[in-house]
Amino acid sequence: MSSQPLLNATDAGSLDQAESGSSGPVSVTELMARPPDKIQELLSESGVRHLGYVTSNAGYILDLFDDDSMRTAGANDSNLDYVSMWQKKLKNRSHPRDEQTREIELEASVVSLKHAADADDAGLINPLLKKSQQHLLPQKAFTLPAVKAVITYKWTSWAQQLLWLEVAFYALWLFGFQAFVLLFQDEDTAKSLPELLASTRGFGTVVAEAAALLGMAPFLWIEACTLREYGLLGWASIWNIMDVVMYINQVTIAVMHLVRFHVGSDVLSCLMAFQVLLLWVNKVQYFSRVLQPAKNPFIDTLTVVINDVKWFLFLLVLTLWGFACAFYILFRHDQQHEEFRTIGAAVLTTISMLLGGVDFKLIHQSHNPDVATILLIAYVFSMCIVLLNCLIAIMSESATKVADNQEERFWHGRAVVIDELETTMPAWIRKRFVPYPTYVHILQLSDRSKSTGAAPAVGSGNAGMEARAPDPHRVLCCGDPCNVGRPPLSNRLNARRVPV
């Protein structure tokens, strides 16, 4: 079996642009100069060009693919020998991972746009994101095959590794600050900084604080570069604003602690508690969404839910405030009851009753027990039964909406991360370590393999892979045929098996 090549081709030759009657692929600049609806239409209809089909023993490469995955590779030619190219890319698959005799069919294609994987405005991702932020393109555009291929190529070739480096800096920030909080708990706030550094525990506290600041530094740079690239309006979002709050809060805590300014005050304790919450909730969910997408990512769900229920929450708060004022007035002669002695206490008590903390003894001991009982029944019915259940129903519908758009949000989120990394990357690192090929090639399961689980057997079922020439009337365009007017390819090709 080891003597068999991994790939074998039915070599149909290659067609240059003159033979195929093509005027050449459109560039990214030409594409982005068109109206937004035309951009999405062109990406959908001709963003990916079909090259051919290949078949292979399932034991060799089936574990590399599923119904939604693709393998990508960069090249400077769109009409190269794709079988030889993928032979080199999959050379580590010279032995099967498991023994299988069935063969699967794979589809080879290429992104039609030249330099689609380039950085910034020269590539495809950055202009699409800017148009998406301007609400000119929907997030669905990021699920088109051409866009997914570019995102996948950038992600697998360099972005994933760079993001793990970013995660390492974040872990340094997160756990450094966590260690600082734990060590700070029993600190003698009356000590000066030199006295603090003289003790082992105090020295550890300062080191942990310095580690947190060091871990935060790359994120400050990323935020500044993103703001410069997209401008204030393109940058401004609730999550970016929360990031800025985290940076300011972290620096404020460090300054207060190191200069010994109100170290023993409750202000510092509140800032530290708020910072711990932001660090664990905001960034952890951000990284988990991109590295290991959940079915309902917390950040996406929370964003959609807040947007859908904001006006209903406003109505809920107004209703709660009305009942709190009513109870406060009704209990104005019952000052011995702390629950309604002030308007603030009345609001807290009504919130407690909303969550099930109803004290009937308190109601019956008021000067107007009958009116208080009627008011309580009205409050429980309107707030606990009607409005609260309506709120739960709206939130459930919003969560379902997030699940329905999961793929769009995932690919858009990954594109945002890639563009953020690329924008903030120093030029010398980008030039030395980041590849920018002219074309992005794709290898994925064919539609027939997805629907049947295996392609028809070819040959004797050996370890080789066989490629078929593309249908002369079909170019891969999101699963739909296009360019029907092209002359039959079979009239000009003489198919033959060529071992690679």
C-alpha cells in the first residue's frame, strides 16, 4: 500500500484565460467599487471557480473533513496542477488512519479573486468588515464559500497561532490580577511601598500587579490600532467600550496601590471587584467564541437579548417604580417597618417581592391592610405573572434567533479577529511570517459525498486518489451552475490517468 501514490489524476490539461474565453478574475478593488448588493451577488455567483473532483480511500483523509470543513492552500496560480499541489499538502497521509475500502469524493476549487488573502484594503476581509459595520452588507456575506475560504486560509496559516499568543498574554493579565487580589486581601494598608516590598508577601503582590499590567499592554496596542483603522464610529461598540473601561480600571488600581493612595478605602475594593468580573466575563467569552464556538455563545446571546428587550425592560422598570412609590406612600404612617421607610428601601422591597420574597405579615400589619393586600395582588399579577413571563418569552425567542444565525456570527466573529490581528501586526512581522498568495485553493467534500457518505468506487479501492476534470458547463458558484455558455471542455481534452 505504501507504494501507491496518495493522489492519482485524470489529467485534463490546463486552460489559460484565452482558451476558456475568460477575461480574467476581477480584483478586490474592482469588486468593492460596485454597489453592496452586487458585491454579495458576485461573490455568491462567481466567487469560487470549480477545478475538478478527486476520489480517495476514506481511511486516508476522511478525518480531515466533515460536511462544513474545508482545507485551503495558497498558490500564485489559479490553473496549476491541483492534484500535485494537494499531494504535497497531504504527504503526511501516506498511511491510512483506519482501514476502509470505500472511497470518498472531494471537490477542488479556487477563489476567483486575485489577492483575496492580502492584508487591509488590498484583501477581501477588511473591506467586507467595513461595509458590514456600515450596515451595507449582512453578516450572511461571511458564509459565502469564497469568503469562508479566505478566512479559513488566514486562520489556519497564521491567525490561529497568533491568537493563541494573544490568549497567553490575556492569561498573564487575568491570573496576574487574580493573584494580586488574593495577596492584597490581608495587606497592611498603612505600609509605604518600600516597606511593602521588604516583605515576601508584599513583594509578591507588586510582582503580580506588574504581571497584570504587562499582560494588558498588547491589548492597549490592539485597541489603539483598531481605533485608528476603523475610526471612532466604526470602533464604538459596547464591548470595545467595556475593554476601555477595563484598561482604565486596571491602571487606576495599580496607581492607587503603588502610590498608596486611599489603599484602605472602599473605592479600591469596588474597583477591584468590578475588574475581576470584567476580566472573567468579557474577554473569556470573546476568546471562547472564536476558538471553540458554543451553540449559544454568551456574548452573542447577551447582545441580541439586550437589543430585543431594552424597551420592554424600560416598561418593566417604570411599572416597578410605580408600585414602589405606591407602597412607599401607603406605608408612610408605618415608619417602624424598614422595608418602606425610604423610597430606596421601597424599590429594593418591590424587587425582592418580584423574585418571590413576599412578606404577608408585613402587609397585614400596615395601617391599611385591605388596600395593601389589593395593591400586593395587583403587583403580583401584573409584574410576576404577566410582565415577567412576557420578558422570559422575549428572551427565549432572542436566544433562538442567536442559534439560527450561529454560522453567520461565527464566521463574522472569526473575520473580526483575523482583521484585528492583521491591523495591529508590525510590518516587519507581517512581511516575514505571514504568507500572502495570489490565489486561495480549496479542497472539500463534494455534494455527493455529503449526501451519500461515499463516492462510487473507482478502480480497485486502493490508497490512490483520482481526479476528474471539471464539468465543462459548471463552475462552482455556491452550489449553482453558472457560465453555461462556455464551449464544451471535452472537445479539447483527452483524459488520461497520470500517477503523481
